[in-house]
Amino acid sequence: MTVPSHPSHPSNLAASVKRPVVVVELVAADLNANGGVFCPSPKADMKLWNTHPKVYLDVAHSGEAKCPYCGTVYRLRAGETVRAGH
């Protein structure tokens, strides 16, 4: 099935909606023992009943991770140090 190419077709409107990027600043204590967090997260002021499926994000590896569903960015606060098994 092909998607109509007209910009006002409903299937194309959702892709064109620009949502503000939400950035959640984390401290090392916010990460689980594997160095990550789950999204949706209460830290992002999300209500679990109206959001996307739960997804694990590895924040410790690069200092930040972006949710593939909602685009929320989880970022370690500058200067935070993550230790193995904290």
C-alpha cells in the first residue's frame, strides 16, 4: 500500500507535527545498576496510562539517550560520574 503524497492527507500530518524536545536532567543516582533509565518516566512528568510502551535507555554509555517513541532526551548532569553497579 502506498501513502498518498498530498501534504494534507491525514497519514502525513502526524509526521509534520513538531513536538518540543523534552530534556530530563539526571544525576547518577537516578540510573539503575546497569546505567540506564526507562521511558516513560516519572522524571519526565509522564503519566504511564497515556504514553508509549516501556523502553530501556542506556544513559551511562554516552551521557545521554533519546527515547525512540516520544523523543524525550535523558541526559546526565554535567560533572556526574557513573560507577559500575552503583
